[in-house]
Amino acid sequence: MKTYWRCFVCNDIHYGFRPPEICPTCKVKNAYVEVTSEEYRKVGSLTTVEFAKADFRTAIEAFAAPNEFEVNPDRAKVEMLLEGIFNNERNHGLKYCPCRLTSKNFEEDLKLVCPCNFLVHETYQGREDGECWCGLFVRRKP
Amino acid sequence: MKKFLMFHGRECPHCTRMMPLIERLEKETGVEVERLEVWHNEKNADLMRQYRPVIGPKCGGQLRTPTFFEPVTGEVICGEIEYEKLKEWAAL
């Protein structure tokens, strides 16, 4: 089961089966200790992070930059999708893909949070014109 | 008159692009398409979820929009598709 880990030097939080060997924030080796959900929540509440649509766009562009895909150059399409993603966060709790529907199984529905793992989807994998299901991300042209 | 359902999302670009094609299909063939928005209407969303055992296997295991569904025969097609393909499917 995945759990929470806290860097005892800088309070970096990691969620996963095992902790990173080196803390990506303070670079200390073997610095993580397993913590409770309550401790994770309290440490996480030290910083309030709010994303406006423009911030999210910047975030996904940064996410795409080192990868083989990019944010769709069709700005009107992206604008509609971001509207849906933010409406879904406001109305349904998370940034769910506007082109799919939740099942009401929270763990399963985490797979629908944008950006999703679209690299394995049939609309992307092995296709020159690959894109995620909603079209927010498209394979970068050579 | 043949009738089928279209599950769609208000902010789904694929759905938006399919809307004029659906109108054309209705005019040309006489089929009736009931449009059901699923992200802003929980009743429609629950209806789509009810059909998941039928829709899911034909749509990558998920509930995707747009999905076109014929409740009597269980025929399903999903995604943004060309008009001729949609017309062919609707004639089945």
C-alpha cells in the first residue's frame, strides 16, 4: 500500500510505496521517514497552493516541455478544456478530465485527474498523431 | 422512430464538434437523439454509470464522452467520429 514519507531535514513529503533515496528538495540521502496521514496533512497545510487557469496552463506546459508531447496548439480547444477541468474541480472535487465521467470509485477516478497517464491510452500509444483522450496533450511534431 | 442516447460533456470539445453532425443526422434520417449532459447533470451521469457494463468494454473500459448508445440493442460507439461512420452506425 502506498503511504506517506517525510524528509526529516526539510519536511519534503513523498507519497508512494517507498521513499526517494535522495530528497529532491534538500538533496540529503536516506532522509525519509514514514509518517501518518495526519502528519502528512499538517505538513501539507503549511503551504496553500491555488491554481488559476493560467497557472495550471503554465504548469502543464512545464510538465510537457521535457517530454515528447506538448499542450495542444489549438488555443480555443485548450480554453474549453481548462474551463471544464476547473468546473470539475469546483463541482466534483478534483481536476477530472471533461471528456470522461467518474465512476464514483475514488481510487479508480484518480486515473481521470488531469494530466492523466495518457501515454498508455490507445489514442496516443504508437500513433504519430497521438493525443490524450480529450486532446489537451498532443504528440509533438518532429 | 429509431432513438438513441448521446452522453456528452458541456466542456468536451469532441462533443461540441459532434453536435452539428447529430443535428444533420436527425434531419437526414429521422432518428431521434436524446442529448444527455453528464458533468452538470447528476441524473444523466448516474444513467451513464448504470450502462457502464455495456458501454465500458467498447470504450476503452471507461465512460468517455461523447458516447452514442442504443439502449434496446446495446449498440455503442464513442468519440469524435466522421459523419458517414455515425450514419452507418445509426442505421444498424
